[in-house]
Amino acid sequence: MSTHTGGCHCGNIHLTFETGIEPSEMEIRACQCAFCVRHGSRAAADPQGRLIVSVEDKARLHRYRFGLRTADYLICRDCGVYVAAVTTDGG
């Protein structure tokens, strides 16, 4: 497993993505919905991987849902950075 870290500009939201997929083999996707286009986002996924999201101040975390309401889009209220879309398997 390799580990990739990131987060928002102001440091309130931290991400750790653990994956067995090599970076050169990972499919990076660009969604064409208005939200993703506006944020210039690119997405990677690994069903066998793990994403850890930690938040220093939950009051500064905005969970946004739109459309089919199948995911929470995590956005920092302070710096405005969109950091991840989180879905569940129904459990």
C-alpha cells in the first residue's frame, strides 16, 4: 500500500489516502457536472483502499449534497477548498 496525503489550504481538513494501485496505473477522472467543473476537481478511487478524513474544527466543515444526494461533498468553510466526495454503501 502507498499513502498519499493532502487537505485544505488552511489546514482544517486533512486527508490520508491508502491504496494498492500504483500512481502510474491509477485512473484520474474529471467529472463534468457544474460543481466539479467549477472546483476544477479530479477524482481517484480504490474500492480496496482507505480514505481517512480528519477535521480539526467540525464547525468549519461544510457537507454539501446536491442532485441525487448520494454523496457528501466536503468543503472547508474557511478557505473554500473542496477536498473529497464521500459515499456510503448503505451501511
